[in-house]
Amino acid sequence: MKYPFHTESMPVVGQEAQMLLKAIESNSVITNAASQATVNRILARRQAFRSHGNKVKIQRD
């Protein structure tokens, strides 16, 4: 993936840093709503395929 030349990495500080530390210490994850919705669609598709084969189509929200 290519980034523009003006992109700079910034340190994680403040509330974001605390959330990240809690997630690392508790062995959990931090996600946003879009990525969680994608994961849920993939899981539903896999479960439907295991149960019904190719007969079921999963609709997006």
C-alpha cells in the first residue's frame, strides 16, 4: 500500500492509548462498527452455508 509523502506516523496518546493498553492486557480487540458488521456478515454466510449449502443468500444491513 502506498502512502502520500506528507503522511506521518503519530504516537498514540491519551484515551486511545489507555484503550489500547487495556485491550492488550486483557487479550481483547478494539474494532469499529464497519469492521464488526463485516465480520458478522462473514460469520452469517459461513453458518448458512454449513447449514443449507448454496441455498441461502445473506443480505446486507
